[in-house]
Amino acid sequence: MICIETGIAGVCIVESESVLDHRGAFSRIFCSDELRPVFGTRQLVQINHTRTSRVGTIRGLHFQFGPQSEMKMVRCLKGRVWDVAVDLRRGSTTFLKWFGAELTPELNRALVVPEGCAHGFQVLQSESELLYFHTAMYSKSHEGGVRFDDPSINISWPLPVAELSVRDANLPLIAPDFEGLPS
């Protein structure tokens, strides 16, 4: 497994190697020893799966407030998505900057999103499926988010928006006095 830095501290691409033979392919998608430089002593406590049908759909931008703040690693199992992390950490040199990357099964990579960063994605191929590895349990009372089209972030989504959940459509814009999430 290779970790590629993105310019936002803690946000990285994890590339997995595939071993191919006449039967198909094998790849390791998580290894605590190999990912120790990224995950440190954090433990995975929850794994989630999403399937999104419609091209252009956006899910996010989501995060959890402390003490349920979480690191997550996101991998595409089927289809194609544009996956995005946004730095919301108070005092960060990349505060309100974003990083986006295409994820597909063929690219065999994942995006790591650390605590204090929001995450979202746009579906580029119908019936796309993602697998999420989380270091904290989901808590409805700790959920947070910002709007996908917030002008203070200005994400370049690759496609027009086709669909949003009611929750995501009603996420707030970042307030002018927002100083960031505590570290």
C-alpha cells in the first residue's frame, strides 16, 4: 500500500497493488501495519456501504463534531465517483481548501479524510458503490455538514447536480465568522 500526500495535512490517497492471475485479482484494502503512518493508533470501529443510483448525485459534505470526530477511508467498489475532502480545522494552513480525486475499482485507491475535514462525493457512473472505514461510531447528535455549493469553498464538481437529499440540500453555508472546528 502506498500513501500519497495531497497538500492537505492528513488527507491522502491510499493506492493498493493488485495481484493478477488467471482467476482474477487480489488486493489488500486495509492493513493496520502498512497504514500506521496514516492511522496511527486509531482503530476502525465501523464499516459502511453506500449505493447511489443516479449520475450527478452529490452526497455530503458531512463530518462529525468531537468527541465523535472521525477519520474515514473511502473506497469505490463499483462505478465511478468524484470524492472530496474539505479542511475545516481551526488554525490549519489549508483551512477551507478542498481536495478531490476520482475513485473507481480499477484505480484501486481510497481517500483518507481525517478528523476536522468534511467529506462528500458526486456519482459519475450509475449504481456506484462506496465502502467507508470509520474510526468513530456514527452519532446523530454529533453530525455536521456544510453545503456542497458553499462559495467560500468553491468546489469544482465535474457534473451538474442531479439529486441531493433533503438533509444535504438544507446544510448551512459557512458563516462569515466561522473560525474552524477545534483540533
